Amino acid sequence: MTTTTLTRTFWSYTLPAMAALMVSGLYAVVDGIFIGHALGAPGLSALNLAWPLAGIIWAVAMLVGMGGGAEIGRARGAGDAAARGETLAVTLLLMVLIGAATGAAILGFGPAFLALQGAEAGLAAMGLGYLSVQGWAAPAIMAGMAFPLLLRNLGAPRLATVAMLAGAAVNVGFDWLFVIRLDHGLAGAARATVIAELVVIALCTVAMARLGAFRALRPGRTALARAARILAIGFSSMVMALYVSFVVVLHNMLFLKHGGPLTLAAYTVAGYVMSFFYYFAEGVGGGMQPLVSYYHGARDRMRMAAVLKLALMLSLGGGAVLTVLVVAFPGPVAQVFAGSDRALIAEAAHGLRLHLSAMVLDGFIILSATYFQAVGQARSATFITAGNMAVQLPFLWLLPLFLGVDGVWLAMPLSNVALSGVVVWMLWRAHRGTFARAAVLARRALENGAPAVHA
């Protein structure tokens, strides 16, 4: 991180993270394609009713993985090998404990959760098949999601990418086998996910061992304090993931109320498209975070600001392109999932055009929260993620009263517009001193006849 140009370092971390997470998003999309073609609208609806509860696994994986990863990155930046080993030990212990508790919660609350959303008997049966597999395997699924975050902060972003790519390929293969060939339904899709995450765990463990990450592996006397800091830093990532699950639940209930099962299936299609972009934004954030944490540990604010600038340019540019494509061509996108179901294609195309019209801003919000998390400002990161949830609630309450089902579709983009203004101000306040310093350095360089270096 100190011997090459900043731009090259940024791409060396960001491209692997983007590739890995976008492939993860792609195999999530492939899940939807298999389920849509094998089970039709009922299968898509049942999956969307079950997913928010299973999404808690992803939330706690982000809690531990992002929190532990950020602390490991700062320890590397400060050159503290002992702190790195102690942090990794505490992180692994947290995975076991929190993963087991999460699985028990999914198994215990699954039936009531589906009933709360209004799932009728057929949809509830399919959803429970998915949740039972996810609940029993929750610790393994959680570790498979968190390990690449740790490996990336240990200085091996490419190895983390390889592990995730391998898991993606395995997931797609077993999805085809279980869902299409063996007709195991949603339970088959869940089993494919478990096998894929086990592959990721195995590959990441081997890579960590080769890096010597386990040599200084011990909790230490400050284990409780380290655990508290890991959880505090990762809390905003968990809130963001829980926000996604919470919003999906509210949308499920409102779409069933103002629309029906077909509208809910259309929302599932929109959710898969959104998840692909979400993984893109998480990939940019995942590449940015180790660098920002490292430079934060090294007290190099200029490079921190430069990394943030590069990440924002990439996220906003890529998000704008994807948003335009989805809004301009919603029909072909919907047909990928709906096959020949014309009613579902029409409903999903209408929803895509409305629901994802401000998708680029969702990526900006994710990236901003990740940045504050990387520099240890847990309160600011949590404020953004919690604010994303709080701002959307009044829109979900009021808009359907006046616009019906279109109001449900429009709640998320309008809330993103409202929150983004606040986030822009927070970023400016955090770096106004750095921006001023960069301007002074640039002016001095020009006065001395040297090329300016911009942060």
C-alpha cells in the first residue's frame, strides 16, 4: 500500500472485491432465474416471503466480518501483529456464537414470520422448506460470507475473490441440480447455498494459513473489549442488512394488500435486479474499506480522501449506467426471470421502472456508510443506515394511501433522494479540512512549477 501509486493500489483491491461480489450477485440472480422458470410466480413469491428472515444470517455476517475486518486492517496499518492475531481470534469466536444463535432464531420464528406477512398455506410450505435448511446451516453460511472480508483485510484481496468465485460456480451448479433436475424446490436452492459457502470457508482457511494469520491466534486479555469494538464498528453494516430485510417485509405486506401474489412476484424480480447492483456497491465499498482503514491507522488523511473520491466516482458512474439500462429496458430484464408469463413480465416491467429509478443513490448511501465504518466512526455509519430505514417508513405509509400500488413502488427511490442530501453534508463536514489542505498543496505545487497532486 505504500510502494505503488494510490490509483493502482485502489484498483488492486477494488476490482477483485467488485468481481467477487458481482459474481455473488449474479449467482443470486441465477437462483431467481431457476426458481422463476421451475416454480413460476408462486415460487418467486414464496422465496421473497422467506428471504428476509434468512437475511439475518447475512446481517450478522456483515456485523462480524466488516467489524473484524476493519480492526484487522487498522492493526496491519499500525504494524501491530499481536493486535491483528487477537482480533482474528475474537472474530472467529463471535462467528460461532452469533451464528448458532441466529440459526436457532430462524428455526423458531419461521412459521410465525411467514404468517405475519400473510402467506397462504402453499407459499408458507415452500418458504418453510427454505428456512429450515438455512436455519440449521446458519453458522456455516455466516462464516462463508464473512471469511472473504477478513482475508481481504489480511492483504489478500485476490485470494478472497478466488474463493468467492469458486463458491459462486458451485452454487450455480448445485442450483441447477437441486432445483431443475431433482425438483427439490426452494429447499434445494438453500442446500446449494450451504454447499457453496462450505467451499468458500475451505478456500479462505487455506489462504489464511498460508499467510500465517493463525500463528498469533489468541483472544488475549482484552478479548471482551475487542469484541465490543468489532461489534460497534460492524453494527452499521448489520443495520443496513437488517434494513433490507425489514423493508422487504413491509413491501411484501403492502404489495399483497394493494396488489396481490402477482405483484409480489414482480417485486421479487425487482429485488433480484436491485441485489445485483447492491453487490456492485458493496464490492466498491469492500475494496475501499481495507485501504481507508489502513491509511486511517497510518494517519494519512490525504490518501483516505483520495480513496473515497475514487470509490465515489466508480460507484456513481456504474450505478448511473445500470439505472438507465433498467429503466429504459425493463421488459427484457423482467423476461429473464418470468419466462413466457406475460402477466408477470408486464407487472415486473412496470415495477422496475418505478422502483429502481433512483437506484444509483442507494449505492452512494451504502458506500458512505462503509467509509465512516472504515475510519471507526461507528455513530455516523449507524446514523446513515438507520436513517435509511427511518426515512422510508413515512413514504411507505403515506404514498400507498394516495397512489395505491404505485406508491409502494415509489417509496424507496423517493426516500433515497431525501437521505442523500444529508449524507453529502456529512461527507463534506468530515473532509472539509482535508479538501482545503489539498487545495493549498496544489497551489504551492503550481507556484513552484511542479505538477499538482490532487487528493
